[in-house]
Amino acid sequence: MERTFWGMVETNKMTIISELRDKLEIYDQHRLALLDDLERLSDEQLRRKPGPDNWSLLEIVQHMVLSEREVLQDLPESKELTDRKRGFRARLSYAVVLAVLRWNIPAPVPSDGMVPDGNTSLSELRHQWEENLSWLRDYLDTLRPEDLQRAVFRHPIAGPMTVAQTIHMARLHFDVHFRQISKLKSSV
């Protein structure tokens, strides 16, 4: 590590970017394992709802893909991303959303754009999810150390988020729905 204060900061930021890439790859491995597992099920099993107000396995996956895409601002060109102010309210809202996800507290879907319609095939959802992750990988590849604190992503409740916060929330959101899928899969 560099001896100057500024050099250490630069090195630490580059390490953070590398760690974010690693976290994203681990997330992607879990995502692919889930999708591979679901591909073993029939279309009827994927679309079966456990109750009239409950989502099917396919709808849960669609919600995960739609949610991620909305938070990533519909995958714009990196230069189109704008830094948003993160005030006290946004910081508090982010912490509340993390708590809801960590403790698996039932909550309504925060945006109509995140509500699944169940009309997308698993293979198309796989493709869309891969687009999300490919875009995020490309974004990480263009990230400069000074970009780490830029809140360019936005969750409807948590508000503006940095790339690190976005990846962290994506993993927590994935975990919630992975447990939901595991439970539902055992009954189909």
C-alpha cells in the first residue's frame, strides 16, 4: 500500500471496486443456480399459484428481475446516470428497507413497475436478468474510485443509492425471494 494518505485512499477504493466485482460474481452464481434449478420444473409447476393472492414461482422471479431493472434505472448509458443527493431521510429509508429485507418482514411491492404479470417465460427472464447483471458489470468496469460515493441508482422507498448499496440490497432481496421460492417449490 502507498505511504501517502492520498495513495492509501486510492488503493483502498480500488480494492473496494474489486470487492464489489467479487460480490457481484457470487450473486450471479447464486442467481444462475436458482435459474438452473427452476428449469427442471415444468411450465405448469412454474406457473402454479399457491393461492389467489400469491405469486407463482415464475412471478417471483419476474418480480426479482423487474425490481433490479427499476433500481438500475432501466440500464441507461453510464454517462446518463445522475448523482442524487442522499439526505437524512434517504439514509433512514435505506436502513428501514434493509431491515425489512433482513428480517423478512412482509411489505407491499413499492412500485407498479416491480409487479409481475406472469406472462414472461423463464428463459426470457433469464435473458433479462443476464442483461441486468451484464450492464452492472460493465458499469463496474467504468467505475473510477471517485464514483464510489455517487448515488446514481434509486429504489422507490430507500431512495438514492451508491453501487455498493445497490449490490448489497440486491443480494438481500434475492435471499428473501430465494427462501420464498424454496418454500413454494417444495409444495409444487
